[in-house]
Amino acid sequence: MSLSADKARRVIDQIRGRSYEETLMILELMSYRACYPIFKLVFSAAANASYSMASKEADLVISKAEVNEGTTAKRLKPRARGRSYAIKRNTCHITIVVKDRSLNAEYEQMDSWIYDDRY
């Protein structure tokens, strides 16, 4: 994405660990430029999870969200008297992982049941 990693981290730190519906509400109400691309990423991650894992969007949680710096696009801007100034466009890579709470609860119940049977 063509925005600074620090500006994206400012938004990602607010949504990490929250539910899907709460995340969408937060991203709609925040007034940062990075919110709209992150909103689209979260929406896409939820659509992928509901399609591939057949889970409900109400049960989804943002389990992992991280921002890494990408390449820097360097351009030259012409200035007066034949000079030029360097312009650096920062980019970043955003990773969002979504988990289903209901699946985790089922696994925890199965683990506790197995644990009780053994002992």
C-alpha cells in the first residue's frame, strides 16, 4: 500500500484483538487516511474466512494484524535553476489474520474433555 508504515500502525494498533463488527465500526469512525484501505482489507479477510471456513462474520476476531515497511519509491522533482529534489514515497505491507471464536471454543471444550478422561 502506498502509505507510511507508521501511519498504518497507528490505525492497526486500535483494531488488533477486536471483533470483526467492532473493527468495522472503529474504522468507519476514525478520521485517518489509512482507515479506508485497512477497512477494505478487513472486509476482504472476513469474506475469505466466511467462504473458506464457512464461519459467521459475527464470530470473527482480528487475531493478528501487523504492518511491515515496504519498498521506497524514489522520484525526482524538478526545481528552479535546473536543480532537482528527491521525493520518497513510502509503502507498507499489511497482514491481517482473522480467527473464528466459535471454533476455538469447540477445541477448548474438546481438550478439556480429553483431559478429564485421562485423569
